[in-house]
Amino acid sequence: MIPRNPHLAALKAGYLFPEIARRKREFAAAHPEDPSKPETRIISLGVGNTTEPVLPRTTAGLVEGARKLGTVEGYSGYQDEGLPELRKKIAGVFYSRSAGPGGEGTSPFSIDEIFVSDGAKCDIGRLQLLFGSETPAVVQDPSYPVYVDGSVLIGSAGSREAGEAGGGYGGITYLPCTAENQYFPDLSLVPENSLFYFCSPNNPTGAAATREQLTGMVSAARRQGCIIIFDAAYSEYIRDPALPKTIFEIPGARECAIEVNSFSKPAGFTGVRLGWTVVPKELRYAGGESINADWARIAGTIFNGASNIAQAGGLAALSDEGQKEIRRLCDFYLENAALIRSALSKLGISSVGGDNSPYIWARFPGRDSWEVFAEILEKCRVVTTPGSGFGPSGQSFIRFSAFGHRADVEEACRRLSFI
Ligand SMILES: *Cc1c(COP(=O)(O)O)cnc(C)c1O
């Protein structure tokens, strides 16, 4: 028989979200919902999954994309790195200094630096193949689980303590992001020649890094020979005009950063599946080889590109009208976030996030996250996410997601007074 990939055994027990789903199921089995009593219904503000329908212009793009496949002229097959029109549109809409609805300036990126994918999470998993297991990984603590779990799967997890190196393994360093450092890590802890995963606006803390913080991060990365994998999945939730929406607003980032982004959260494409990765041509390995060329190779080798229907939807979402829809959808979730923050604040629970991101990070000093999770589930019938599931520094926090129908969010906010 064939042995199991030993790295699978190094994954922490159970992925966070299946564990939450299990606890919710157990609770629901023990406390069945009574359709005649709306207050018995379980409301989820847990998983970061979008809930609102795709808006009309974007939907029309998806429909048209499917229709074209049924015609001789409109048919298309494999397109490993994405439709050229979409890559061009992404370069113009997201990376031009003067970009904004209707106005695309000249992009600093050519289309062969923009790679369309089936989502940011999948791309993060594939990006790890570029660097292998001997490259140390650095993550914010708490962090979105795929950075750590993906690194563990390729065998990076020799050591989990800051500064230590594991035998033949790069190791994973956790950089605490806590109330004390305003949820931005101490950059002096970043090891040399490491792969630095950074997410802003952040999942789970909701913190959005300032221009000054990102400038410090880019100079630290260049000084230390690091590459930043910048996860900008929530960039469209930024409302403060002073905050950078991409790492490439920071001078020098082209020499040290790869950015992943996605249509999932701004356009409601979590199930449609569409994202992109920017790999600047300046990026090199220690031996001088082009990282961009290797990424193109991986795209054609173990990935055959995103669905052309999804890409037609993406193009529509980036039309002037589509961008207004994105704005409207993000505003809706941000209004949910404001309701949750205000409900927490009335209860004297301190929280951050929710103003430039759809997540609220609430603090329960001295308490265990899973215990607070259980209390909120039992007393309010509201599912949240225990902060400790995102890393040790998430202990005593609860993440509230603003993805939900308005009536559910309002009802959840009302019930929060039961805790
Ligand atoms: C939801 C999310 C993504 C998006 O992943 P997709 O695969 O594009 O759906 C990426 N990064 C973070 C931090 C997320 O929360």
C-alpha cells in the first residue's frame, strides 16, 4: 500500500470551518429550530461567505459568456493565463494611479504580469510551489488559514517558533498582531530570505494597513531579501482614501511583492470562482531566474486557467456599471458591519475592523475564544468564529462576519444582548 504524504499529519487537527460547522450541527440537533418561533433559528455570522445575489450587470455578463460558448464565433477553449481583455482591464482598473470608476489611467503592469485564476486561495496554494519547502514562511498571527496550512502541506513546517530554523525545512514564523501593536506586526521579527504572507484589509482582524506601515514593510522586505505575498482580497472594502488598496502603491514593491486578489468578496463570486495574481517581471530568485516566467509555467502545467464564463462575468463586473455594483455590494456589507459594531459597543464589548473590511474583531479579555463562541451560540443562536482558530494571538477574540442578509444581521444584533 501507499504511505500517506507525511506533511498531511503535520496539519493542525481539523480545518477551522468544518469544526465550526460540526459544532453548529450538534447544537442544532440538540436544540431543533421551531418554524413558528423565529427566535429559535440559528443565524450565521461565522464563515466569510457572501450571501447577496450577484448584481444585474455582472449577471448579464455571466449569462452572455455562457451563451457565446454555444456559438461558433463566440466559442473559446483553454486560455491558461486568462482572457487578454480581462487581464488588460484588471491592470487598468486596479493598478493605475488615476484609476476609479470610468477613469483608467495607464497601468504600470503589462498583461503578462497579470494572471487570471479560479480564486485567490487556490493561487496562494499554487504560489507555494514556486519556492519549495526550504523557504521560511512568515505569517501574521492571527491569519487566514491557507498561508500556514499550504506551507505545512509543501513541508515548510520544520519549526513554528520565531527565529528558529528546522532541519531542511524553512519553518513558519508567527508575527503577533495584537491590540498592543494596533494589529500590525513587529517587522524586526521577519527572518531573512523568507516568504512573507500579508493580508490587508485583514481577515480576521479587519485591520487595514496604512501607507506608512506598508512602506516600512516593503523596505524591510527589500533589506531582508524577502518576497511579500500580499493578499488584497478585501481591497474594494477600503473606504478611507488615505489607505493603499494595493501593495503596488508603495514604491519598490515591484521588486519584492506578488499580489493576489479575487472577485469573490467584492462581486459575490465565492461560488463563481475568479481571481488574479500579479507577478512583476522585476521579481527574481536568488539565482537571478524570473519568477514571472516560472509562474506562467505553473499556470500551464498544473492549472488550465479560470472558466471563460466566470471571466466574462469578471469583465462585466469591471465595466463602469459593474464597478458601481461592486461599490454597492461592498457598501451593503459595510453597513452590516456598522450595525454589528454598534451592537457590540452598546454591550461594552470592544472591537476593531468593520470600517474598511467586512470583519469585526471583538475582544473578550481573559476568556477562551471557543468558550465565548459556545456562549454566543447557546444564548443567541448566532454562529461566530473563535479567534484562536486563526492563530495563538487570536485567543480571547471572536470574529464577526458582516456577510449576511440585512434582516438576519439585525436579528443577530438584537440577540447579542443575551450574552
Ligand atoms: C475569502 C478570501 C480569499 C478569497 O479566496 P477565493 O479563493 O478567491 O474565493 C482570499 N484571501 C482571504 C484572506 C480571504 O478571506
